Amino acid sequence: MNGDTGMLSLAHMSDRYLSEFAEILLFIIGGILFVVTAFAVSRFIRPNRPNPEKLATYETGEEAEGHTWTQFNVRFYILALIFLLFEVEIIFLFPWSTIYAKKDLIAETHGRWGWFAMMEMVIFIAILALGLAYAWANGYLEWIKPKPSVTPYESKVPRHLYNKINDQYK
């Protein structure tokens, strides 16, 4: 093996290494240009006619009552965080299940890979279950339920006629 060929090979590998980074850089620049272009085009195409109704606070189609910058109950945020916790768990379970079932890894390690992956996931789920038990024990999953009340409506139809119809459909 000649020393010149080794240097040439090393230089060739260095160029290839840099060209792979250049390819990634081109993708990043292309993505940024795409986003900037999309925002610029939408800025010039869309109509801009603000009025008080468009600038008003909107929530579920209802008119806002009182001050719109009210503080929400902390339970909303805690419930959202617990939801995200279990979403992250699901995201980690999918790749684990694909790697866990690789027969070549299990065969190469004489079954130890399967046991390792299984114990790893049992520990992961146990930690998440411990977090859920903590949230449950501290009452973070309890929601304050309003007491149902009967509306004070006086009907012109006698009550015994309602009962008669209800008895027919039981």
C-alpha cells in the first residue's frame, strides 16, 4: 500500500464528509427559505381589514363576559401535563416494541437482549405509574363537579301526564 494512495483516500473521505454536511445545510437553507417565502406570499395576498369584531376575544362562539385576562384554574394545566406524560409514554413504546422483537439481537445475545429490553420497559412504565399514583393520591385527577339543581320551571301540563308518558316508554 502506497502512502500517497492512503492520503488520497483520506482526502476523498474528507471531501465526502464535507459534502454530506453541505447536503444537510442545503436542506436547512431550503426549509428556511420555504417558510419565509410562504409567510411573505401570504402577507401580500391576504386581505387586511381589521375591525372591532375581528379583534375581539373569541372563545367557543360565545361573547366574552368580564375581563378576558382571567387566571385559569391550575387543574387545567396539571391535567394537560398528565396527558402529555402519557403521550410521551406512547411515543417511547413504539420504537421499543420494534427493537424488542429483533430476532437477530436476541439470537446474538442468547436471549439476554429480550430480558434487558423487557426489564427496561417495566421500569419505565413503573416510573410513569408511580407518577400517576402520586397525581391521583394528591387529588389532581379529581374535578370539582357542580351540584345538579332542578330548574324552577312551572309547566302548564300536569305532572301526572308526564309520569303517564314516561311509564309507557319504560
